[in-house]
Amino acid sequence: MNVLFVASEMAPFAKTGGLADVLAALPAYLHRAGHDARVVLPLYDTVDTNKATFQAIMDFEVALGAHRYACKIFRVGAAPPVYFVHCPALYGRGRLYTSEPDEHRRFLALSFAALMICQRLDFAPDIIHCHDWQASLLPMIVKTLVAKDPRFARTRSLLTIHNLMYQGSFPVEIGPDTNLGAVSHLFHQDLMKAGRVNFLLQGILYADGVSTVSPTYAREIQGEKLGGGLDGFLRARSATVVGILNGVDYDEWSPETDKHIPHTYSAQNLAGKERDKQHLLTSLGLPYVPGVPVLGIVSRLVSQKGFKLLDPVMFELLRKHGFQLVVLGSGEPALEAMFSQLQRQFPRQVCFYEGFKNDLAHMIEAGADMFVMPSIYEPCGLNQLYSLRYGTVPIVHRTGGLADTVKQWNPRTGNGTGFAFDHHDGAGLRWAIEAALTAYRDPKQWNRLIQNGMAEDFSWNAQGKLYELVYSKLANAGRH
């Protein structure tokens, strides 16, 4: 099949979250499986153009209502190719996302440019795979503005929601910029009367299929609590809403081959893991004491990630149990202050590294014994998947992708891969951490738990096949 991806992020060029990792891995998987997969991406001024060869292949003007934008298209790579839309007027902002009044036009231009690239290259996509609100008007555009173009006659659209809370809601006055004035009756009329246009809602209404990044999250967003006001629309088409877990790139995240850790190791020989633990602690100025467990955190420090639960639970647990805690992340000042305070109170037990450092992220996955993810909601989550691979036992809140990937440890049966708490409160977190510490004290139990986790397979070879099935269903449904 011909599959066109339109998205706002792709690793290693532009990344704020898991979306970028999906775009780096899924098109590559599809290419290996024999499909013609192509990606269209903005050329932000933050993209390091030294990371690849950028070849200029065409230029054109994109018109959005009364606005005109000169765009130059650069191609990177051959398999699969990535087409970058170079438009300094829109993407020269020093960051990926803004709250400026033309934010809607930045991504409308991306959508229209993607279709123009197809037309210039005579590429007829069977599937346009749209990601998040930034590409959510494409299903509607394909069904209306380019419906008579034979290249798009058989095109079906899949919208993947990576995080429902980011919806692309704009004042109704931006309507002319969408070029969809002739079919304005297709916009949600009640919302328009209320003065808003919601890009993600339009995608949910007009995409041929809707997916999200875990089966549990697919159910959660159809409920009021995590539905972000769109749950009714998702329930109305629940038969076409599917949840497919993100895969992991095990070329990048595997303790057997990881170039960022000093000692590689495997499930069969875990000796390197203990040496990595020693290296992690000493490099951060903490004492290494054999038998003392290390808990790791690598995260954006934002309220969604649930770290408010740690105050005052973590203080009490550090004092009572004497374990060590290594934190890598940045974000909300109150959460940064909380971890800084813990570091001051427990200088031999806690290290808080403010910011992000890729090699340290890998070192924490390899050197920690447990990994803490108390997210309020988590569409998929990737760090718990890395942790399982590295024999680092996840402690998570049972929500979204965390519920789908971390199986509760049962010491009687020897089944399970981690610890999941149901109630998002301090008592739930305390129970999970103390249950993990109890298991850690029994080396035989702990080894079984580690082996269970390392045996799990969340590779793109497994997850990519599920996307192929969805594409095939959508394409075949359109041919009847």
C-alpha cells in the first residue's frame, strides 16, 4: 500500500514526546514490510539539518484564505523518504509549538503542502495517516476539496490521537484560512455557534478510522473523565476506534547493544546491570551501597505525570526504607522545587538532574532497580516499556498504556512484570513502592520478576502488523 504520514514531529529531527518516536519507527517498519511509506513534516528552524542530507526538490505557494506562503520542499532519505516543508514565515519560531494567533495556519499549511507534494510526485496514497490535531482537517479536505483528483479517489484516512487533551481549538473567525468555506456546513454547527472550531473534533467526525496509542486509552477517552469533551463523538463511532500500543525501537533501547551505557547485559547475564548501577550513582555523586535499591524517574515534570503524589509520600518512604532516588526531568516549577527539596533533605539518597540528557536517560533505565510512573492518565507511555526491557521493574498507576503493559506481580504464582496501583492517591503509590521493596528483598522473586519483564515483546514488528491490519480494513471498506 501507499501510506502518507502527516505529523508535527519525528525523531531525531523534532521531538517533544512519543509522537516523534512513532513517526521514526512505524514508516520504517512499513517500508521493510514492502509498503511505500512517506512522511511530511515541518522544517522548523530548530531542526538540525546536519543530521541528514536535505535535497531541495520543489517549491510552491500555499494559499490559506487571504494568506500566501512560499514553501520549499526538501527530501531526506530514500527509504522511507521524509519531505520537509520549509516555510520560515511559519516554522521559524525557535520552538515546535506556539500560542501565537497564526498557530492554526502553521499546520493547515502542512496539510495542504502534503497534498500538493502528492500531486507533484503523482503519488496516490491508499492511506493518509494523520497524527493529532495538527493534521486533523486532512480527512475533511480529502473528502471535499480534492475529492475529484483521481490521485485521492481511493484514499482513506486514519487519525491517530496521541493525547486527546491537545485538540486545536480556535475562534470561528479562522474559518476562511481553512479554505473550507464552501463546505462550512460540515463543521460542527453547535460549536461554531459557540464561536469555536475544533480541529481534532473535525478529524474524529470525518476520518475513515480513528486510533489511539493503547487499548485502555481507547476505552478511557470514550468516557467523561478522560474524554476531554469529545467522548460523545468517540462513543458514536466506537466501532471504528481502536487502540494500538506504540512499539519500542529495540535497536535504540536494548541493554545488550546500548551505546549509552558502560556495561551491556542480557536476561541470561545480568552482571552488567549491577555495574551500571554503580556507575550511575557514582557519576551523580551518590554512594553505591550493594543491596540498596535505586528508584528511577525520567519524565517531563508536568501535572499529567502525577508527581504531586510523591509529596509527602516520598519523604516518608526515603526516611523509612533508605533506598535511593534518581530523577531526570524539567517542567513545572512546583515539581522541580519538590525534587530539589528532596535532594537537599537526603543528599546521600536523592539526585535531581534538572533538564534532559539522553545518555543519562539510558543510564537510569539500565542502572535503576525500579522505575516510577504515577501518571494521572497516560495514552501509551514508553518509559515503562524501556524499563521492562532493561530489567528495571515498573511501578505505575493503572491507566491507559500503563495498564496494558505492566502486569501486576503475584508472588504466589510468579507471574507479572511490575506493580500497578488503582487509586491515584498517596496511599496507592505507597502501597506499590512498598510491595516492590518487599519483592526486592527476595532475590529469587526479584530475578523472576526481572526475567518476566525482559521476555516481553513490544517491538514494532509486533505493533506494526496491527497497523497493517487497520490500513487493510480501511482500504478494503472503501472499495465496496
